[in-house]
Amino acid sequence: MIHLHQFVFNDFQENTYLLWDETRECAIIDPGCFYHNEKEDLKKFIEGKNLNPVLLLNTHCHIDHVFGNKNVKETYQIPFLAHRDDEFFLQRMTTTGQIYGLSVESSPLPDKFLNEGDEVKFGNTILKVIHTPGHSPGGICFYHEESSTLIGGDVLFQGSIGRFDLPGGNYETLMRSITKKLFLLPDETKVYTGHGSMTTIGEEKRMNPFVLEYEAEMKPK
């Protein structure tokens, strides 16, 4: 059985996730912990639950999702996995931080690159990798089929979609990622987003105004 805990970190109100199962092995996804107390909160939770972190995963490498990469990597000495097409965000992280007036720690680069169809394993858990570019070129989602759980990054939100006006973003690519990939998942799939509240695939199919507008535009005239 998979367990999930969500933290809200940094000034961008980014969602960081811990996933673990009965083995206590744990994956840390998008550690956005920027401030010292946030790093301590993450550490104390892991210790309090007696978890054993074994993987560091990024859904994408925008700065608000990777503030804590270095801290997590150095603290737990675990493999870091992300998509190759987002590596350039990590390489320019300190420069990006200066744009926001922030002094940030540089992130390590991935130990391994993930691609569409790959599987990420920890404990008795398997996460399927879905490549969902559009918000960022290397955006990926992690899908746990058994529990119908998706860690979706900044691709799809409750009643909204990810930004596509950032470097490497593209509206058409983003909408295809949502409608041609994520919407193939069961309607009951729980989507844990990079910001804001959880939603479901079914709810966004029915109610998301950006999706409904796009689908209306795609219908033959």
C-alpha cells in the first residue's frame, strides 16, 4: 500500500511529496524546501515516520521545485532522477535565482535520466513515467496504477493548466500532453499537483475551462 504526504514549501507555495510503502522505503519528489525550517520539517517527518529515502525525483526542474535538491542529495546520498530535457534549468539555477532576488544553492545534476515508459521502483512500489512536455520540455508525471495516483507536477491543476510562457513551454504541446496522455488514465485517478489542491482526471475532463475551450477549438467546423 502506498502512502503520501504533502508539504507546501517556499514563497511559490510549491507542493513537495513523499511516497512510501510498507517497506518504509521512500521517494522524495520535487523538494522545494528553501528555508532552513523547511529542510528541518522534511527531515523531522522522515525521521518521525522511520522512513528510508532511496530516490530523489523531479517532475520538472523549474527553480521552485528544486530548491532542496542539493540538501536532499547530500543528506541521504540517494540517486537523483529527472528528464534530460530539463537539465538546462539546473545548470542555470543560480542565475535564475538572481532574477527572483534569491541566493540559491546550485542543484546536482541527475544521476540518471528518465523517459516515457520507464518505471521507477522503490520498496514494493512501481511508478510509471509519463513524459508530459508543454510547461517545461522535460516535464514528467509519476503514475502509481495500483492506487490510481498521479504526481503531476505543473501540467494540470484543479480548474487550470500549467504556464506555457516560460522557456521551453508551448501551449499546443501542453494541451496534447493533457488530452492525449493524462486523459487516457482512469477518471478516478487522483492528481497531486505541483501547486494547490488535489484533483481527479474525471473532474478535469468535465470541468476544466481551459480543456473545454481547447476541445471546442479542435472540433471540426
